[in-house]
Amino acid sequence: MSNGDNTQIGYSREDWESHYKNKDLRWDLNEVAPPFEHLWKKKNIRPCKTIIPGCGAGHEVIFLAKKGFNVTAVDYTDGAIKIIEKTLIDNNYSGEVLQQDFFKIDCKYNEKFDLMLEHTFFCAINPNMRQAYVETTKRLLKPGGYLVGLFYETNQEGGPPFNTSQEDIERYFCSSFKIESLDKTPYSVEQRRDKEWLAVLKKVD
Ligand SMILES: C[S@@+](CC[C@H](N)C(=O)[O-])C[C@H]1O[C@@H](n2cnc3c(N)ncnc32)[C@H](O)[C@@H]1O
């Protein structure tokens, strides 16, 4: 997507779709992000109703489905949805799969989730959608629900992925979420070493 002066400001749905068509999933780790594995080992996070926006190939979906979480996976591309549906069926895991624009999720899902798991979605959207991300997350989480996320500090101009600093996270989420923890994780994969913020945010209003 271009803003008219050839400055790249983000990807359209078609742009994401063509990545899946061309099998160019350069963001995909082929496994659940290791910081989540460590967090789950450290904390007793019990199975609950969880939404994963922009789930892509769905490694986090499978990670939580295996642990007995009731997972709703959301992505708006055919490419991602086909991969995640096949993986769930092949492994005999259950999960709800929604081919849907995250920002337009039906209001029947309002306040239905205990947890939202964020991985490389906040940095994938146009930064001018960040406030809408916060509003949608607030709308979908139950009172007291959690957003657990890995936020990518690329320290680079443009995107996706768009740079996400500690200040960005604090600024966007502080009005509706209590920041329970926000740390640079030591468990990132090599190519993202020292660039990921692991956040545990609790919805407070
Ligand atoms: C960078 S990928 C990350 C995929 C996955 N979370 C991961 O970390 O491997 C971003 C994903 O978000 C999806 N996406 C982008 N904007 C979206 C939107 N508005 N609604 C739903 N999915 C969206 C894309 O189709 C893509 O699969």
C-alpha cells in the first residue's frame, strides 16, 4: 500500500495474500516463539478462552490448543486460514478459526476472551491502526482479561514490521491496561535478539 508519494505505509490484505501464495513467510519462525514457551513454564497460566489475532501459520494457536486452551484464531487471508485449518485437523486439535479482519470482529465476541496472545501482529499493521488495535482488544477481552504480547522493536524506519518501542507500548496501552510486566526478553530467536518486548497487560476498564 502506498500513501501517494511512494512511501510504504503498510500492507493491504492482497499484499499479505500474495506472501502466502508465493510461500514467502519471512516472518514465520516455524515454531512457537520461545519467549512464550518460557513464560508458560514460569507462570501457571491456566487454560482459558483465548484469541490470537493475525495468527498466520498458527504456531501459537497449536501451542495453546495442545495445552487445552479454547483458542480462536483470526487472520484475514485465505493462505493463513488454509494452513491453520489443516494443521488443526492433522493434529486432531480443536479450535475456532475466523477468516476475518481483526478490527471488524463481530460484536457477539465482545468481552468473550480471558486472554489475547499477540505475536508479530501489532508490528504488521499500519501504525495509524494502533489505537484501533487497543480499542478492539479492549472490546474483546473480559474485564480483567489479559493481553500477553511480544512486541518487535526493529529500530528501523518503515515496515512492516513497524518499529514498536517501550514508549509506544506504554503510551497506547496505559489508559485501559495495567502494565504488569514489560521486559526485553532474553529468549528471542537469534534474528530478533534484544529486539522483543514481552508484555503482560491487564485490562482495567
Ligand atoms: C507478520 S504476520 C504474523 C503471523 C503470526 N502471528 C506469526 O507471528 O507468525 C501478520 C499476519 O497478520 C495478518 N493480518 C494483517 N492485518 C490483518 C487484519 N486487519 N486482520 C486479520 N489479519 C490480519 C496477515 O494476513 C498475516 O498473516
